[in-house]
Amino acid sequence: MKALTGSTRSVIERIEEKTGGKHMDMNATPADALVPVLNRLRASWLAHRPDYAQRHDDLKRLRAALKDRLEPMVKAISADFGHRSRHESMLGEGMTVFGEIDHMLSHLKSWMKPQRRSSGWRMWPAKAEVRYVPLGVVGVIAPWNYPVNLALTPLATAIAAGNHVFLKPSEHTPRTSEFLRELLADVFPEDRVAVALGGADVGSAFAGLPFDHLLFTGSTAVGRKVMASAAPNLTPVTLELGGKSPVFIGEEAPFAKAVTRIVTGKLYNAGQTCIAPDYALVPLARRDEFVEAVRSEVKSRYAQLDANPDYTHIVNEGQYRRLRGLLEDARGRGLDVLTLVEPKDAAKAESERLLPPTLVLDPDDDSKIMREEIFGPILPIKTYGTADEAIAYINAHDRPLAFYCFSNDKAETEKMLSSIVAGGVCVNETLFHNVCNDLPFGGVGASGMGHYHGREGFLTFSKIMPVLYQAKMPLTDRVKPPYKGLANTVVKLFAR
């Protein structure tokens, strides 16, 4: 195994040299090389299935390697985005991965222990247990919005469960993908963890490989294609998708705290977060109050946007144009579109893909902004008359990846929680259920299927294998033809 090499500067220089700031076409993994890599990973796993000591050591070395390279990580991500807030990268990538690995290290031994189960009185005196055994080779397809976190968290979880891993990072963050390839090559032998680089053609071929499990994080539309590609191999899939995550603000909700937390959720990573608040449901009588509170909160954080180190840019031109198109559609429909902080140099902001925090008031359901997941610093505000109206509106649409309920009324909160099905929920908060390591993370319906994080992630990448230990002289030995005498009595006893 390689030793960790290179200073921050040399790592960045190597990445720049390999990528040239462009997509990884020259460094792409040939599609016909994917199957041999998968075969190598599987053969190695069959020859030596990772035990507790290896899993624990792998996790510790991965954590240490990432910690040593936080600065190159931050710089690579920022270069890919045009600018990404350093602090948001440290928290959203570094802190989150460290937290997940630390949780696994603390609990892995207990997770791996076989669990005693009852064999039932009919099987007495047999004994039963459940074992958690690794599946083999897990494929991970990671997105661009949190390119390190959403690659390394599932990878580390699969390692904790005793698997080998084949990772396909996003082509839209080429420097970060190259950073991940170098990092993982320095931590793991090539027959334990491998990385495939490339665009949509490589991704499509990757999704069609006969993995023992495949995890994909990305859009609902691409998730459907990934599932279709995995189906011929009957590869089990975990899909972490997205959708339109609503915020409900109750009649008596404390606006000051609610607005602070909603703005954090909406503008973190410039809204390029799958669980970002996608739209707000506000009491009709308090809409204008809410708008002014949001405006005030945003201005207190970003007095100016130009060259602001704390405000993240949109990742690429395609995403920037898509977001601009949502706003143009809203204006074309005569909707109120409120830019909360104007950049001083509009032309430079355009060239740097700097999109200001923006509100859209009372959009109709036909508008693009209400038909698509936003994935940017734009917050539509819709009004409601009663809590039942808000519930009906949410339930009339696809089940969201996240639901945020702001209310100090326990009965109102309980009504919302018992009426809405979502991937995850925060009460009087946004985003942070995702960093609670003991909570599972996963969508439902159009927002995904399956879970990972914590023990649920360990279970996702394990086979829950039941084992029955038969006794020397069980009653079941008597259950055989001819069904007379004792055999007949035993059957009657069992079937009562």
C-alpha cells in the first residue's frame, strides 16, 4: 500500500495538471475496463473477506488521510465550483465524514455481533441467531454538490460492513474527483477500493455492472435510469434522490428563530443541497412579515456578494442557466421576484456564476419553479389559510426527501408529523437531521429508497443472514410419514 505523499501545493498542482480545469475526458476510465476492475475487487473479497480488525484499521486510515488533506480538498472543491465557501466545505464535507466514521468506529464491534433470536416453541430445543455478513462489492455513484461527503460516507459505510468498493465520482467536479482517486489510492490497495472517472457514458456502464449492491445519489430522473440499468442483474439499489422539500411555518411560530434557520438551510452551499428547503408555506396574514424577516436576515449575513468568501457560487454554467431560466419563467408569469442582495458588478457576477439570494412570491403550480427541484439560492413562498390546507398541498405532490415544521404548538406539530410522509423531518430546524449519526438517512417514493448513515447504513450493505442451530433430538424428526401415532400427535400439536 502506498504511503501518504505530497504537500498541499503538490497535490493541487497534480490535480490541475491532470484535469486542466476541464472535465475528465482524458483521464476517463474506459468503459471496457470496468468489468475487469470489478472482477479484481470481487476475487480479492472472496479470497479474504475483511474481518473486524481490517475494517477498523481501514476506517481509521481513511479518516487520518482525509484530515491530513483538508486544505487540498477545500481548494479542489472551490476550484470546481468557481468559488465554494471554505467553511461550508470544512463542515459539509470534512466534519460530516469525520462524524460518520467516528460513529462507525465506536459501534462497529457491537454491530457485527450475531444477534440471538427465538426459534419458537415448535423448534425447541433448537437455537437461532441473525448474522450480519458483508455482501461483496458495493458500487457507489456520487454527485457533485457534496462531492467528498457523498462519496466517502457511503464508501466508509460499505467498508465498515466488510465490503470492497468501486466508486464513480461526478464528472462535474473533476478536480475533486481526481483528489478522491489520489486519496483512496494512498489509503487502500487497488483490489479493495477502486475509482472510475468519466462522464455519462462511463456512469451508464458503471450502473449496469453486476454489483452486490449499488448506491446512487443524484436527481430523480437519473435515479430512474440507474435503477433500470441495475434491473437486468437484479442488483439491489439504494437511491438517494431529491425533490421539493417543504417548510411549514405555523401561525404562532417564532419568526426570528424560524427565519434564521430557514435561511441557513436555503443558502448553505448556495442552496445546492438535496435537503435544502425548496419552498415555504407561510400563513397568509404573515407573508409580508416573513418576507421582510428573510430580507433582513440575508442582508445581515451578506452585506455584499461581490468577492464574498462566505457565499458559494453555482457549480457550472448549465446549472446557472437552468436557475436563471426558473427566474425568467417566474417573471414572465408576472410573479414578484425579489432579489435580496444585488451584486455591484452584474457582469462579473454573471461570468462567475454568482446567483443572488432570491424570493418568488405566490408561484402557481404550473410555474417551472414549482415543477422542478430548485437546487439553488431561490425560495418560493406560498401562503395557506389553515394547517389542513398546507397538509393537503404537501400530500398532493411527491413525497419529499425532507420536511421542515416550524411550530411551538405541540398539537399542530403532531398533526403535521402524523399526516405527512417524508424521508426525514426537522422540527424547528433545517438540514441538521442529516448530521445526527444515529439517525438513518433516505428518501421515500420519488425522493429515494433505502437508507444509510449509522447502523441502518451498516445493515444496507450487509446480508441479514438467519441461522438455525438444530438440536440432537428435536421433535421435528418425528414429523414424517407415516403420520400415525406420535407423528400424528406432533402434527396436531404444531398445527393447533
